[in-house]
Amino acid sequence: MKWMIASDIHGSAYYCGQMLQAYQREKADRLLLLGDILYHGPRNDLPKDYDPKQVIEMLNAKKDDILCVRGNCEAEVDQMVLQFPVLADYCLLWEGSRMIFATHGHKFHEENVPPLHKGDILLHGHTHVPKCVEHESYIYMNPGSVSIPKEDSYHGYMTLCDHQFLWKDLNGEIQNQYSLR
């Protein structure tokens, strides 16, 4: 099973299109979105080609492939227009014996860690900065942002396949990697 993991589209039709092209190119089985899909929020500038209605149309066309968690910019009205669930605070995935706690990052994060066992993974977006940090009892990962990267990072996403995480820019160039083996 190959996952593509992305976060923080913030209503950019341009970068959503780039992300979906990458999804096709990756030949991933599922797309995990870590929140902040349609709106830019009060702390962010408008991203390139801000068009939430077009983003809705583009993502609804892939509704059977998408698993999504709620970001701090999601509202109940978003669920009325998106044809896949978007209001869960987190979801759990398994990679072998390791649990992956996937969330947006505004509630659970490195300063407020959810219940994890040694070696489990806390995966979230929200900061718009790609990261991989090995803590004593867990691993923290962030794919960065599709549309509004911060701290001089790149527009990007992650993939997970065969115990291997790859951080990539939207052109598919590998920026970082982490193996669970």
C-alpha cells in the first residue's frame, strides 16, 4: 500500500492541481490530507490562485481515495460541500507494529503529545514546515505545506510505502527520507 500525505492546501486551486498531478505520478493508493483544505486563515496571505470552489470540485473527483483530518481552518460548512469526511480530529494508521497518529497539529503536537507507545509516529501538518524528529519515545513527522510553505521550505508532500517515508517537492524530487527498518 502506498500513501501520499499532504497538508495545508488553503484553497489554492493551483497547488491543489499540482498536488493531484503528483498523486497520479506517484501512483499512490490513498491520499491522506492533514487539514486546512479550503481556507487560508487570518494568519496567512492568500495563496496562488485562491479558489476554494475549484478545490472542492478537484478533491470531490477523488473522494474515494481521500482520508482527511480536520484542520484549524475547517468548519462544519466544509463538510456540506466536500464529499469525503473532513471533521475527525485524528485518524490512526498502522505501519507494521507502529501506530501512526495522524492529525492536523493544532491540538496534538510536540508540546501536547497524544497517547503513543515507544516508536509510534505523531504525524501532523499545521506548521507548514517539513520535519522528521526522533524523540526518545516517538517520532514526529510533518509533510510541510502544499501551498504556503514556511521557514524557507518547499511546496511539498510525503509518501509512505514499504516502511519508507519520502519528503518530496511538488515536482517529485526527494528532499528527505526516513526508513522504519
